[in-house]
Amino acid sequence: MADAGRRARPAGPALMLKPGRERSLKRRHPWIFSGAVAAVEGAPATGDTVDVLAADGEFLARAAFSPSSQIRARVWTFAAAESVDAAFFERRVQRAVAARTGLRDDRHTGCRLIHGESDGLPGVIADRYGETIVLQLSSAGAEHWRDALVDALAALPRVACVYERSDADVRQIEGLAARTGVARGVLPERVVLVEDGLAYCVDVVNGQKTGFYLDQRDSRAIVHSLAAQREVLNVFCYTGGFTLAALAGNAARVVSIDSSGEALSLARENLARNPTLPQDRAEWRDADAFAELRRLRDAGAAFDLVVLDPPKFAPTAQHAERAARAYKDINLWGLKLLRPGGLLATFSCSGGVDAGLFRKIVAGAAQDAGADAAVIGRFGPCADHPVALAFPEGDYLKGLLIRKRE
Ligand code: SAH
């Protein structure tokens, strides 16, 4: 069996694993860590495709080699008969897009088309904002196949521009320099996204990540449904996603905080772009959230609905402890600012903090705030952000809806 596997594979560079280290690949986990590799056969360059073989020579996967990363290779395919070439990427892109057609909803013109590992394309993110696609490549293999990926995306129907935002910090770990700019077509002067009937301007050139947090679409819809007559505090508001959703849900008032002046000015513009929303019910604070929450408390402010959607405090598990303190702090102040009977929508997008740990942190915050509180709902990413069951690392976004008892 092992011999047959060995003969079947085409000659070329390969990674031989240590005995026993084939197990995670057999469960279809797409990462091969450096510590699992016994030997590198041939002389693969960064991003080259290698066969991954068990210690007994059995073919396990075909993967992208990344010599400078602890994640030494990322799997493209588990099928021995499948070649990794431009046609492969065209098929994978089309498969990802097809998987979302059943999810299409005319109330939204934004969609994550490719969600990395969970779409069988490690290191590849593609977000569609109307006719503009923003592509983010963050692994050596994705970088290697850049042209094929751009071609496949540009060939999709109704695409006027593919814009590249390959500037995530993780590229450094893979030994890649940042690259941004138009990859295909012409970038419109204004990229506008419509979500649940609300128009948002997306700054694909300078905005965070690809420009907009599409993953929070369902959470924004829930906040919309809870906001009526409530005084809302939206902390870490970025370009106003939850703010506009709350105003559309007839909130009495929305105070929004962010420390990015650029994000806030786009947030204001986004509100103005939707003239049917009650413009005079929004207040914006350009401030550090940790300080502003204390200031609000000192000033005797109170709210009926608090949204806490901070940046990724813990990119990996190593940062979990420091991140836990930051999460606890903001949740403590968020709960203190909540009136009895009020609601807290609290999120973590840190891969290094899992749902169980997050719940414990929020429970600790409630205890320190002297708040009697209960979880009444849970939030997660919307359906165009799949999490492959074999890839639990993809499960980064979690949220709790909490009610502070009277
Ligand atoms: N809720 C937003 C996304 C939030 S992203 C949405 O639905 O679109 C996190 C935001 O936190 C960013 O806009 C960033 O500028 C802001 N931020 C980061 N650190 C901050 C701090 N210490 N105080 C206030 N805002 C901060």
C-alpha cells in the first residue's frame, strides 16, 4: 500500500513527515508544522508545491512550502490525482463562489467570496463590495499563485476591479513584503456597499483589513432588531456598522467611540449617506475606549444597549493572557454603564481566545461589576464566513448577548 502510494506520486519536491505526524492531515487539517517534518526532498523554493508524505511513504496531501514559517506547509489538495496549477485555482474560486449562491440575498451587495482555509484556499481572502473585489494574500503559497487567483476573480461575472490588500502583518512571518494596489480593472472613486438596505462607503485602499467587517452582518441585524427606543453605546465603532444598524432600528440615541479619526470621518459620511436615518441621534467620540468608558461612567452616563466589538487583542493563544485583561476591562466598564434590564452585545475576534475562555472572561467582568447577568443569545460570523469542521482555528469570531437583570 505504502509502495503503491510512493510510485503513484509524480517526482518532485516532497516533505517527509515524522512517524505518527500524519494524523492531523488524515483528519484533513490543512497545516503542517515544522516540528512534524522529518526531511525535505528536492529543493523547493518559497511557495512551491510539495507532496506531503507519511513516514512510510504514503501520499497525504499536496501543499505550499513556506520555509520561513512555523506552519511549514499549507494543503492545497488531499487528492493524489489532482494537480496544483492555474486551472486548480480557477476551480477552487468557482467552488467558493458557487457555495455562496444559495446564500445570496438582494439586501446585501457585500459578500466574502473566499474565506481562506475553510474554502480550501489557505492564505486567500476575497471580499466582494458590489463590482469591486478586494483580495488579501497572506501565505507563501497564495503569493506564488497570485496571478492565477487574480485571473479567476477577474473572470467572475460583474467584476469591474480586483484590488489587492496584501498588507496583513502575518505576511512578515511568511517572509513576504506588503503589496497593495489595483490588480485588475479600475477602482471606482467610491466603493459603496449596501447591507440590509443601508449604504456604507468602503475605504478599500486605507481601511482596516479589506475595508469592512462583513463577518458581523448577522450581528448588526440582531442589534438592529434590539435597538428600538434604547440609548445605545457602540464602542469600537469603526465606520459605523452597528451605529447605522441601531439607528435604522429606531434607537433613541447612539454614542459611538473609536480611536481612529479616519474611521470616524467615514462613519459620519456613512450616516449622511443614509438620509432616512435620524441624523441628530448620533454622537461620535474620537477617543481611546478604555479611557472613554471610565469618563462616561464618571460623568454618570447610562445606556440600555452596549456594543463592544474590539480589535483582535489576541491573534494567537500566546497573547491570550494580556488579551484577557483587556477584554475583562472593557466588559467590566460596559456592564457598569448598562442600566438594569439593559443588554450587552460583546464580541471577540481573537483566534487565541476560544468561546469558553471568552465566556469566563465576561463572567469575571460581571462579577467585578457587581452585575447579575445572564447570556440570552450568541453571535457568530455570517454564512459567507464558513468554518471548516477540520479547521477549528478558523472559528475566531464569537459574541454573547447578555442581559443585566433589574
Ligand atoms: N464594529 C465594527 C468593527 C470594529 S473593528 C464594525 O462592525 O464595522 C475595531 C475598531 O476598534 C477599529 O475601528 C479600531 O480603530 C478601533 N480601536 C482599536 N483600538 C482602540 C482603542 N483603544 N480605543 C478605541 N477604538 C479602538
